Amino acid sequence: MRRGGRLATYSAQGVFRRALKEAGFALHRVPGVGKREWTVGIALKFPPG
């Protein structure tokens, strides 16, 4: 069932990026590296300090 897994993953990433866009955050997409997208998003949403 790779189709279902891939679809779920892409959907999750899409929703995550969409939420960041609505929040006003710019998320840089790195081709082939999905985990980095989440790391960048979290870093922007929760800045140190």
C-alpha cells in the first residue's frame, strides 16, 4: 500500500505548508528533503527566546 502512504505524506506536508502560509511564515521547500521543511517551519513558528 505505497500509494496510500505517499498520498497521506504529501497531504500532510501540503496542509502543514498551507497552515504556515496562513500564519504568515515563508517556508522554503527543499526537493527530496521533507523533514527539513518541517524543521524550518517549526523554527519559524517557535523562535528561540
